[in-house]
Amino acid sequence: MVASSTPKCFSRTLRLMSSLAISE
């Protein structure tokens, strides 16, 4: 249950972090 939802959330966070890193 949680394992299925975690990957999506993690992926979204990683994407945001990547965008911020590229922006900076």
C-alpha cells in the first residue's frame, strides 16, 4: 500500500529538487 504510493511521491520530489538544482 504505502510502498506503491512512496515511489510516486519520491519521484515528484526528486524532480522538483532536480529542477531547483538546474535553476540555481
